Amino acid sequence: MANLALVYGMRLFPASDLKSVGSATVQLTNGNNGSITMHLIEGSKEQIEQALKQSLDAFFDLYPEI
């Protein structure tokens, strides 16, 4: 299997300040573009950490070949 690249970004905002969350775009070496769905988790620090850990575990469950 080739080396993998996990692309992600994180930033905390006050929940009341968010109006919308869009998707991000990456450009691939073959000239194609890929899109990355951005996810929103709201709650306390502890709730966000727990949800993020569960989300990360679930993400890798989607790719059993790795």
C-alpha cells in the first residue's frame, strides 16, 4: 500500500458565531480536484473530544484495507 495522507483542519469558534460550514477542495497531482466534507461538532471540550475520537475510529472503519 502506498503512503497515505490524512488531510484535516481544526479550529474552535463560539457555536453562536457559525453561520455555515462548506467543503474544502484539494488539488491532486493528476490534475483532478477532490473535495473534503467538513464536519461540525458542538458541545463542551469533553463532548467534542469524545465525539472526535469516535469519529476518527469510525473513519478508519470505512477503510478496512488499510
